[in-house]
Amino acid sequence: MFDGVVGFSYAYILGGIIWSVALVLAVGNYACIIVHRLPRGRLLLDKPPYCGHCDTLLATKDLFPVFSALLLRHKCRYCHEPFPVSHTWTELLVGLLYVLSFLQFNFSEPFLFVSTIGVFLIVLAAIHANEQ
């Protein structure tokens, strides 16, 4: 399972895991933007992240994957309406995908391929879950 990191030092492996999690901060948030906006026919980059209920732009402190959701108890900081739990699951699954892809493939072309296709499938599953 961990073929990509066999023979590397623990410091390198830990650094790779930390870097994978850092990538998830960007990719996980963007995946949630796609999950929210695509089914509604909105442009993906029409404005910065916002609450789907009150349209308030989210502050930087609201954009930390999983941590913000847990601190806010899955509710908007501004209108207190709950947001879909699928956003948290999307961010967690993307994070797990990136870490496991790093451990299997290191940072290589297969890592990029698997993580890109994986994020695409996670986004499709989240859209499907939200629309049911």
C-alpha cells in the first residue's frame, strides 16, 4: 500500500503528508464550490465563497476545511442556517485521497492522475447525494 514512500525517511514522509493536507485546503474548498454551484447553474468563479442561504461572503476563518465546520457546528456564522454535511465529507474524503495517493505514488504523475480523477468522482458523488 505504501509503495511510493518505501525507503524514504520518516521526516520526508511526514513532510509529504503535511504537504498533502495543505493541498487539500485549496482543493477541498474548491470541490465544495463545485458541489454547491454546478447543480444550480452558477459560474464556478463568479464570486468568492459565500453562504448558500444568505449570500454573505465567507471570511478567511470560515474556509478551513473540517475545522470551521466543527467550530461552527455546521451552521453559517452569519445567518445560522445549517449547511450540507456533505461539504465536510467532501473535504475529508479529498484529504484522505491525497494522503493515500502520496503514500502509494509519492508526488508523481500517477499521484496527479489518481488524485484528479478521485476528486472528480468525490464531487460527482457529493452532487448526487445533495440532489437526492
